Amino acid sequence: MKTTLLIDTKNEAVHVALLEDGVAVEYHVALPGEGALYRARVKTVEPKINAAFLDIGDGEEAFLSLRDARALKPKSKSISEAVAEGDLILVKLKAAPAEDGKLATATANPMMAGRYALTGHLPGQAFLSRRLQANDELQALAEEFEDGKSLIIRTNAEAVAVAAVRAEIEALQTVWNQAGTEGETGVVVEALTPLEKILRDYAPHDVAEILMNDRIAHKQAQKMAGDKWPDLDGKITLFDEDTPIMDAFGVTDKIDAAKDGKAHLPSGGTIIIEGTAGMTVIDVNTGHARKGGSPETLYIATNLEAAKAIAAELRFQNLGGLITVDFIDMKSRGDREKVGAVLDKSFAQDTMPVERTNINRFGILSIRRKRRGMALRDALEGRT
């Protein structure tokens, strides 16, 4: 399978699409200012809501829940056990301030991320990405840092020499230690540029080609790869065509279809995707599906097509959290298990963790998917 990354830097935000054998399977947007590390002071602790309010500098405040404070003291059962008024802590923002006046949301587990590793709180713990468990060289490298800050070695590390991974870990931990928890509140580590973030987080270790549509950004990306990301060096190419890069590879058409909230199945059936405040709901319909054969045959054929389409849409639209699917009713447990098997096979292509329940006799299935960054619709609303 050939993997290609398209990067559109014509706007302030950077837009990126991941293609597998020419088909867009992921789409993300990176905005300026995301990912800065703050030194924050705990202003007030509110036991009634198990949360604290933070001064993050320049007159700005942020909200810290118990859940996001537990990285400091994992066994804390209340916010008062995790932090105290006047404490200085390192945080990142999970969500920016809202227009309705709602404060930014912070996390006290702000991992310093590189392309090959992450480091942060929880001293003494070192882990390998699940796909690297059998890599003895990287396991030995992780053990070297067990007495330092926490460490996670990412899947991308498999594509480069161990020396490159070690160099990045040492650089990350140096920055972390320099940030410290002494001094004035405010930003202590600036956010990456959107282009840096895209190359760090969204270029797979096995990417064959990275196409970019801007000469200046192309030069910048080549320098980044040459300086610190050897697995990307030599793979970054300028797309110098009149046609917009996302149009040229059919990505724009796929985005437009996603905006409609409807995906068409090969047989003529459809899936309808609707977002609510707490979950995403997906409804499977036969629509204009071809006739012939028994209704049960039509239903199972439509559901099997829908299972593949649902997995693909969750990944492309970057949908996360709780997702409820209403399949067409299937009387046979065997048919329900067939649909579940197709879902599992399709989810195996996803780069994010996905869990599901069994399909019940009413055709209802629940899915929980972890999400990285913003959902497609949210990202496009902020498109510049």
C-alpha cells in the first residue's frame, strides 16, 4: 500500500490529507498557537466542584479538573490532594477559551512531544508503543531513561536509527527541565508552527511521499526533515500545478460529501451521520438499494456495506467519543456477527484505538473511538 501525505499551506492554518493507494482516509487541520507549554499558578481550589482555577500569565485564566490534575499525584481522590493554592505547575491547554466566556481547559500532564518520543510527568516510567514491543534495541533505549522523566517511544521510532531517537529524547528532556516550575507564569515553551505539528504528528513512519503546494513551506519542511526527522528526509516534494492540491486528488469532493452528513453505499443504501452535544448517531438505511431476493438478504448486504463505510467515515471525519449506530434489523445472530467481523476488520486500518459493543437484536451498536485533534466539521468551521 502506498501512503501519501498532501499538505496545503496556502492559509494560516495548515490542512493535511492522508492517502492510502490514492484514496483519502484522514483529514486534519493544524491551527497556529496549539500546544504551548505554560507555567501556571493555582489561584483557587474549589472542593465543591473538584477543580482549580489557574493563572496562566498575561491576565489569562484556565480551568483544571481533578481528572486533569491527577498526573501530579495519581492517587488523589480530591482536587485538594492534587494541588494547593499558590502551587506552580506546568500545563497545556486542552481547549481554548470559548466565545461565551468559558475559560480555557488545562491539563497538568503536558507531555513534551517529538516525532519519535514523548516525555513529561510520572518519573521512572518508560513505555514503548504497542507496535514496538518486540524491538529489543528500543526496549533497551527505554530502560536507559527509566530513572528520568516519563517516556513513551512512538511508532515512528522504528523507521530511524536508535541514535536519532536517543538524541530526540535528550533534547525533549532538556527543554522540559529548563521549563521547570520556578519563575513567572506564562508560556515557557512556544507552540510548534502548524507545519511542524503536521510533520511531527501526521506523517506516518512508512509514508512514501509528502506533497506540498507552497515553495517557501516546502523549503522549510525539507530543512526540518534534514535537521531532525531523518525518516522524512528525501520524501518531501513540491506540488507545482495550477489545480489546488486537495482538488487534484479528490479530497475536496470527499470533504463536501462529509459536510452533507450522508455517505452513499455501493448498493444504493445510505448512512446518515448526525452529531449531538454528547455523541454521534449513525443511521443505516436501504434507501434505493437494489431489489431482488428476500428482505433479509437485502438488509444483511446493506449492513455489510455500511460497516465498511462507517469505519472509513469515522477515520476520515476524525469522529471520537461515543458513537451509536442503528443498523437495519437482523433476525439472525449469525448475520449480526458477520457485520461485527467486518467492522473489526475495517477498524484495524484505523490509526486510533476503537472499541465496540456487540450488535443487539434491535440492530444497535455502541462505539468509542479516541480522537486526535479536532473533528472534521469543527476544523473546517475555523478554516482560514
